[in-house]
Amino acid sequence: MSRDRCTGISLSQALVELGQKSGITLAFNAARVPNRCVSRPDQRDAMKALADLARQANLRLVTLRPNLYALLPAARENDRQPARGPAKAPAAPKTIAAPEDSIVVMARRDDEAAASMVSRLATAPTDMVSGDTMRRLPATSAADALRLVPGLQFDNQRGVQVYLFARGLDSSFHLAKLDGRTVAINDLIENGTPMGRSFRFEMLPPELIDTIAVTKTNATGDMDPTIGVTADVKTPRPFTTGRQLVLAVQQTRSELRPEPANAISGLASWVNEAGNFGILGVLASRNLHLRNDRLMEFEWTKDRWPDLFPAGTYTPGRVRPTIELEDRRQKSAFVALQWQPAPGHQLELTALRTRLDVHYDEFGLDIYPDDPTYNDPEFVPGTAKLVGNTVVAGTIDNVRWMGSQETSLNRHDLLVTGLKYTGAAAAWQWSADIAYSNAHSYHPDGQGTSRERIAFLAPLTFDFSGGYKKIASLATNVNLLDPATYQGWIYNYAPKDSRDTDASGRVDVVRSLSSVATTLRAGITFERRTRRYWRRDYFVNDLVGTPLSDLPAGSIVTMPVSDAFSGEGGIPHEWLVPKAGAIADMLLTPGVLSQPLTADDLAATYDIVENVRAGYLAADFASNLGDLPLTATAALRVSDTRQRSSGYQEIGETAYPVSYSRRYVVALPSVAARLDLGPSWVLRLAAARSFTRPNLTDIAPRFTTSLENRTASGGNPDLKPFTGTNVDIALSYYGPGTSSATLTLFQRYLDNYLTSQNKPVDVPIYGTLIESITVNGNAAVVSGIEADWSVPVDLPHPLGGRLALDGSVTLNGVRASFDAGDRVIRNELVGLSRLSLTARAHYTRDRWSLNLGYFWRNRYLNSYGSSTVGEEYVAPLGTLDAQISWAGPRNLVFSFGATNVTDARKYLYGIDASQPKEVNIFGRRFVLSATWKLNP
């Protein structure tokens, strides 16, 4: 049948429809699927429909192993069985061994091997993690799944994965999507700002994750190719889930927070008898209690006492032992509807609503050994101990000490909606998609960031000579548990409100062709992004110098933690702090709250609007290079971005409204190719011009201060997009079953890398602060090698069972040079670990399964520093997670898991190991769960 007279649909579209409606996972490379016109099969029986399509396309349906099937080219004429009417689902297809290069389509009834199938048949290098794989280890968010992808790491914050790093680049260069769409970003109003344009991973509970696909060099043209990686988190759908009911309960206990944290979730999916309408819903509620014992040395300052030490000598700045407590409560609801009103047409509606409340409670003891703002510290001559150019021990008189309690309720609301229509007729396929998301991060009334403090002056004797892994000694000659030691200090209240929206739409068209060019694709997209941020700071000095005896009874308490830092080191383990709300109730009067906005308040407020228009044209090709099958994709995307950022510029004690506009148009060509070298070997190439838009916070005309740190942060409305060229070359070996190994060489040529500029600025009233802003840096080149593997093994008697070993190793190198004030940082980039590895083991036998996961990364640069403050590094960190599960009767599965089994700690240090910066102790967490699944 010729293409021109085709009255059915293309085989590719028929496979897509079958995958959308059935309970099986289909993976295929469109360029390798025969250009056949087929009639649409009855899709109520997935295996029967697959057999029918195989018959029409002159392919063979075979079983590779239980639940894993393949479509192969037709057998030789003398082996082929004559067709006898409509195809029937094979009752017991014969299991065979098929050469990998002969497989046209792979199908699986469950998703255990779906990730491997997609990776095997992709043209460009692609990684995928399935929900089943993710749930083998304790997971609290999408980040726990992403770290299973080769080359991806996360920054550990209080034992939770927060910021994504990959192939030597930090979060600013990567993009996470949800169901192929960008999502509004919830701000880190707890303490900081978001990094990059990825949605906040902990806003998506693990129950809502079906698969995660990661593209490291995007060459399809249908999305902006980022300099970093693009991670697409897929949520479940009724047509692929079928009729199913899943209930799960979980209890988590932290080693440092013994109180139990509970979670409950339920998934219900239903599809009608006709198979053309389905609905799926998920409800999830989760609590989590976190504690992090954190010793911070904020900065080692150069030449603070030039009369005592040689030029270039570093001495300690602000240091702070602190206990950070978080109580997280999250509630989420998700619904997905799918409807096929007619063959070849489908509507899909999804909606996600989630609320995350983070109650933050922090007990700190701030020590300011070199801050002359309120008093003049004096280094005692003859007490200093130097290691290299760093004073690691000594005594300083007249130092300000400050006991503080910081509290806040940080509420994060996220709404994500999407509507998608797909259609097909003969050789044409088309789709239209619209989406809207709204992320609101704020403090409910009266529960903004409240910093209540009491202070005193006393000597400090310090000793950091034990190195960055040892708790330092910080001693004084006064009693930290005696109220008479302290006086009142400045009270600070800071409410914040951030609202981010993302509205987008796109139309895509695909035309199947009967030539070397197998498909032609084109599309247009639009996106409108807005960010409104508001903050103000109230500073009340009424209690400065007031004896604590003058305060109401009960206003001052001993911190409620008696085992700080596990009793290690010579630092204080207990001290007095204001009772939460006691000072706020006295000072935060209606008169204070009604004060007009200050210039500082206005300078911290901004409004950003970004509009993006883009279009692309792409083609897929299939041919032979000699006798070797070759598939390729070539694409060109043009993206037009218009930004307007508004806010206030502070001049002296007055803030003036300002507005900046910027437009940039970029052309982004890309190409990808796949060459099948033999039955088990595949060579892939992907190259693309890439770019990443700056973080919206970084282009805002804003200015905020942190008086405790003597620092400020500003925006840069003139910040340009970061552009570069991505190249990946991968050689893959695919063995029997899901066994595989891949070696990838990659390079990123960065035209203008993101960097920070630190400089002193004079601020009225507050004096000189160090301001940090983001700027476009010089060119840089990131190169590396990435190896990943998956090896399933059937163990012999008497062990028995099946063992799967998976892992990856990534080595990075960089050529770069950046200025940090008058210092030069060479061959380092923020977030770049030169070596990282992931190792996982999955053992199953009968009803039991055991899973281990180890995640390690080498040291990396955390900040550049400035002329007077050295750079900062995060030390090597590796964590081990484990989970054991038992499949009981009636579809019940019981699991017990643990995170950070080895009780690893996160360390930071300065220009070298003699400058300790941070010790983070977050302990182990233990998880007990039960899951019940019913397939009606």
C-alpha cells in the first residue's frame, strides 16, 4: 500500500496510541520503524493489538523473557507462517534470544526495564529512571530519583537533596521540567534564593513520579537545549496504569529527632471498558522532622590585624555553633484524565496542587571576633598559632557573643495545570499543549522570619588546629547559662512574599515520510514568566543594653537540645536564648508594623516579566553506513526572549524606581546520530548550540543586606544569557536482558560562564559591606568522561536469587580563569567535582529484596570569595542508603530503610584544609513502610 493511498495511520503513531492506552511500556526509535500504513487495532487487549500491528507491518512478535517482548523483522520466507485472519494474543510465545540490532520495538508489561528500553533505542544519549527503581531506596522527593542518573549529584542540605549539580556545572545551568513543561519556582524564603530555573524538587512527592528522563545534550529541537542537563519528570497516567489501587503508609524517625514522622498516600486509577476514558488520582500527606548541628566559620578574613601579622595572613571572622530544626508538613493532590473521543484523537488534563509548610527553628550562638561595628575586638599578642598563612588558634578580647533564636513558618503553595490534545491521520501527527503554574512562597500572618537575640562582650579563645573534620574549641571566661551574663540586643523581623507564574503553550506537527528522511517535525512555543518578590525588615533597638532581669519572667530559656554536636569538641553545647515569640510580643507593636517602607525595603522588592517565543524545524533520518544501520536527527531552533525587570535603586537613604528591558534572539542548531556497530554495540553522537537564561533573581534590580555577615547581595539587570556548545560521544554495549555499559566523552564550550563579583560598598547607617552580584565571566571549557553500567546476575546455589549491580563514574576537568577581587581562581568552577560515583546493588530472592545505594562526590568549589575573603570548598562527601523489602500475602509489601547509614557529615573549608568553614551533622534516618496494591 503506498503512502499516498493510506487510509489508516502510520505504524509509529499506532504504537504511540497503544502505549498511551495500554498497560504496557513501548520503546522504539521512530527512524527505525518501517514506514508502514496500518489500520488501528482493537486496543482493549494490549498483547492482541501488538500482535495485530506486527502482522500488518510484516514483523514478528517474540518473547525475550517473561513480560518482555520485541518486534523483529519478519522471518525468512520458508520460516514464515501464513496469516490466518485477525491476530490473536500469543498464549505462550516462545522465548528466544534476539540480536539487539534486530529489535525494532520493545514492549514490557511493567516498568522495571522501561528505562533500559528507552535508553537502548534512543538516537541521542538518554538516561531514564523508573518509579520502581526510585522506590527501591528511601525517597522523600524527586531529587532522590534524579541522583540515580549517571553524572548527577545533589547538594545535601540538612540531609535532604536540594540543588542539582551535573557534569561539573551547578544548578544555574540545568533545567527540570514536569511532564515536558517548565514549572513556576517556589522561593527559598527560609534563608536564601532559588538557584537556576528548576522547580523546587521537594515540592513533588515521590508518589507522583512515574519516570524521569534526563537528556544531557538536547538535539531534538523541540525545547531549548540547556548548557547543563534537562530532566523531565513524568507523572502517572490512567491509560498506562490501568485499573489499579495503591495505598501506602510510612513512618520516619531521625537519629537526632526521635519523634515519629508519618506519611500516607493513595493512588487510584480507572479506565472504562471501552478503553477510551480514564481517570487517575493521587493523594499524599507527609511529615518530616529534621535536625542539623552546624558549626559555621563564615569567613577567614585577610589582613584584619596588619600590625600583628604579616601581609596576607587570614584570621577567623564570625563563627557560629547552631542547631537547625525543621518540621515539614506536605499535602498534595494530583489528578489526570485521558479521553479518546475518536480513534487517533486524545485529550489529556492534569492538575497538581501541593502545599509544603516548613516550620524553621534555629538556636545559635554568634561570635564576632573581628567585627568593629559595635565594639573594638583586640587580638591578644603572643597567643596566636599560625599554620601557613592562617591563624588557627589564639585569644581575642572584647568579642561580641550573641545567643539567638530564629523562627519562621515558610509556606509554599504550588499549582500546576496542563491540557494537551494529540491527533493523527494517515502520515500526519499533531499536538497542542497549554499549561499554567503558580508558585507562592510566603509567611502566614505574623510568622515571618523572627530573630530574637541577647548579647554580651567577653574574650574568645579559639582553636581550629584540629582541621576541618574536627569540632573546634571556642571558649570564654563567662557562664553561658547565667542570665546575668546577657543583655538585650537588636530585634529583627523580616516577612517575605514571592509569587512566580509560568504560562506556556505550544503546537507541534509531525509528518512521516517514505524516504531517507523518515519524519519532519516543526513547532512553535510561547512562554510568559513573572516573578514578584516583596520583603521588608523591621529592626527594633528598644532592648539593646537592657538586663535580662528587666524582661518578663519566662522570656529567656535554655535551648531545648542538650546533646549538641554529640558532645564533641570544646565548643559550648548549651547556652541561653530568648523564648520564641517573647521578645517579638514585646517589640512588634502596631506602631512598629505601621512604619513606612524604608529605602532598604524598597530596594529588596522587584518585579520581573519574561516573554519567550520560539520555533523549530527538525528532521529524522534512517539509512545505512555501509552495512551498518544509521539514524540521525538534525534540528534548528530559534528563540526570542524579552525581559523587563523593575524595582528600586538605593542612592544614599532614598530609593528610586527603575526599570530595565533586555531582548536577545539566539539560533540553536543541533544534530544527533546513532550508528549500530553490531548486535550489541551502538555509537552515538550529539552536538548542539546551547544557552541558559539567567536566574530571575539575578536579573532583578535588587539590593538586600545581611548585617550579621556584613554582606549584601544585588541583582544585575544587564546579565546576558549563558551560551555554549555541547558535545557528547557515547559508545554503548547492550548484553542479554537489561545488562549494559556505556562510556561517554563530553565537552562543554562555555562562551560566558556565570560567576560572582564581590566588592565593598558603603551603605548609609550600616557602613561598608561586601556586595555579591552575578556577572558574565570569561570563556571556560568543561571536559569529562562518564562510564555507567548495569549488570544483572543469576546467583548459583546455595545463594540463589538475582543480583543487579548498577553504577556510574564521572571524571571532570575544566579550563577557566576568574577574578575574585584581586585574586585569580584558575581551573575551578562552582559546583565542579572532578570525580563522582554512584553504586547500587539490587538483590531479589523469592519474596525478599535488598537494595544498597552509595553516592559520593569529590570536593568542589562553593564560592569564589573576594579580595579579603578566600574561596570556599565543600569537602568530599559520600552517603550510603539501604532498604530491605518483603512481599507478603494479598499484595502487601513491607519495607525498612535507612538513609546515611554510615553517619556521614558534610564539611566545608577555606583556601586549604587549615581553614575549617563548616561541620554539618544530620545523622541517620530510618523508614518503615507498608504498601498494598490491587489490580481489579
